[in-house]
Amino acid sequence: MRLGGVLRWARSPAAVALAAFFFLYLGVIQYCSYYFYRDPTSAFFDPTRGYERRYSLARQEEADRLIQSNSSAVPSSKTPRKPQMCVGIATVGRDEEQYITSMIGSLLEGLSGTERSEVYLAVLIAHTNPDEHPIYGEQWLTDSVDKVLLYDVNQKQKDDLMAWEKEKNYRKKAVFDYTYVLQRCRETGARWIAMIEDDTLAVKGWYPKAIKALETADSLHPTTNEKDWLYMRLFFTEEFLGWNTEEWPRYLAGSVGVAGMVGMVLLLVRQFLFDTVITNAVVAFICLVLTPACIMLYFFAGRLSMQPLHPGVYEMPKFGCCAQGLVFSHRMAPKVVSRLAQVREGFVDEIIEAWANEANLVRWVVIPSLLQHIGGHSSKGDDFGDKSKYDRSVAEKIWNFGFEMYDDGAH
């Protein structure tokens, strides 16, 4: 009798619908596994494939070829007039790979003659003894950039720098270097100052894209306003853009609302159709079991997969990370210098973000990212610690997954 009842139920419309839901659910899981492996906010994220270098590898080869070619192929430097943008880079010699060559090559490769004349490229050899950096004195560097900066400081500052180098006090020296380069860039009179780390890589066509984004931000929030916007972010990592625990009340309310709407639709349909099929038990099962299962899969799929980032310029007041590429206006630069000189010690991005939160300053980001972080080893020493995972260093995890989706034409 029991077996017969089970067989009858198995042939019922409810059982058929439940089986269809089950197989559809498995199909969606398979779909998520296939398509969402590059989303670090997803339960289906696959670090082996997700961190795979696609576009950045081709772009690095392109940049390296430019630097390795004869000097006539390198866009001319020594900008003769007030530039539109000053790009400032502080570079230190690394125990492992030197990324600065690829960085400079990627900034220059693809620039037209007019664009090159609008960019002032300043590189600080951030050693009190510049001979310690492998690229110092190389002809390609002199030919490629507008200014090779060395420390021009008083004796007290030089003593401090030497002490910080000896003690490996990166928290003080990095802030000093950032401030030093930012100030030198401001002295060029450039309207925009891009502070870029030496282990990043720029997308082909980065300069017109950056200028367009800056003009867009400026039209939305003019720098002539008494309250200026702080920066335009050229790089961000998506890792911190997932479902945030502080927003759980909104997620819960939305989930309850969806379950309630499903219940209301079922009850409304029952008024006209399937009144013998859509029983109270069926409504309860769908609202309390099937709907939560779908909502759970929605969250497991990842925020960036369910709510993808669209190209454009947006405010990004938090979760951006890190200081790989920030652009400041000429007017904002001295305020940034003043703030960093006041704090003097810490991580540059944390100091800037703390100030922005305190003063409620607007922060912009351009999507997709115009820079990729390719550094596998931090210049600040070994960074395999609590924040490393997937058998990757903290430096390797500072990654923009969307950057790898550019094609060779950088569209």
C-alpha cells in the first residue's frame, strides 16, 4: 500500500514539477561552475583559472618588445610644454623580477606623438645609492622618460632615508617616496597627476581612456567646486566587492520580500487555475524550501556575476583597494602632500582612505580597470602571511580579474 502510494505520488504533477526543478537547479549549478570561475566573490571561483594571465601576458610582451627595440621605436620624451598629465612612479630594486621595465613600456606603447607630448613621465630611483637599482644608468630609461628623479634632499632627510633603508622601515619610506614624487609632478604644472606603482601594467590606449574618465568625473563633480573630489582610481581589485556582512539586513529584507512575492503570486494563480494542485502545503514548500534554495544559489553565484560591473565612471567610496594607480587633480595634489607629510608613517592607501572618509571626499573609479598588478613579490619583503590564500602571496592576490578580459585591441 505504501509503495503504491509512493508510485502514485511519483506520477503526480507535483512530483514531476519537483523533479524538473531539481534537474534545472543542477543545470544552473553546472552553468555557474562553467562561467563564474573568474568571479572572486563567487562560491564557484576557481583560483587556478581565475588568476590566469591572458591579456596582461600579451600586453607585457608587447611592452617589453618596445623597450628592447632600438631607441627610435620608443616614443620621444622630454615634453617641451606644460603637460596634460604627469605620471609619477617610485621604483625600488627587487630581489626577484624587476617589473618597472614592463610598466614603462606599457605606458608608452600605443601612444601617438600628440599623446606622448601630453604625458610627462617621472621615475624616482628610490635608493639613496641609485646604483643599487638595476635600471639606473641604462640608456633606454634616459631615452624613454622625461625625468629620472634622484633624492634631492637635505642632510637630515637623507639620514632618515638611509636609516629607513637599513631598518627596512617601509611604512615611513614609502610615504616619503610617494609624497616626494607627487610634489615633483605637481611642479610640472600638469592638470592631472597619476601616481602609479612600479609593478603594474597599463592597458593599450590607457591614456585617452583615463583622460575621458577624468573629464567625465570632472563634469559630474567639477574640481572648481570648493569641495574637490579626491582621486580617480585606475586600478581596483574585485575581491572586496562581494556580499558584505554589514549589508546583511538589506539582503535579509530582500530575500523575505522575494519569498513573500512568490507566495502572493501562487495564491493569486490559485484563485483562477490549479486550485486543487496549489494547496497550502505546496505554497509553504515553494516559499520555505524552493525559493530559499534559489536565493541561496543567487548569493553563491557571487555578487559580480549577479550584478556585473558595467563600463563607465562611478563613485567608489570603499572596498576599492589599493594604491596601484590613483590620479589627483593639480588642485588636490598639495592637500594630499600635506596630509601624507602630516601622518608620515603607514600605508599610503590607508592614509588616503582614512582622510577621505573623515572629510567625506568623493572618490571615482573607471571600469574596466586601466591597470593590472603583476607583482608577485612585494618590494616590502615576504608577504606570505595570514592574508595570503590559494597558495598565492598577498601581492599576487591584488589582481583585477576584469583586466584579463580585454582583447588584444584593448576594447
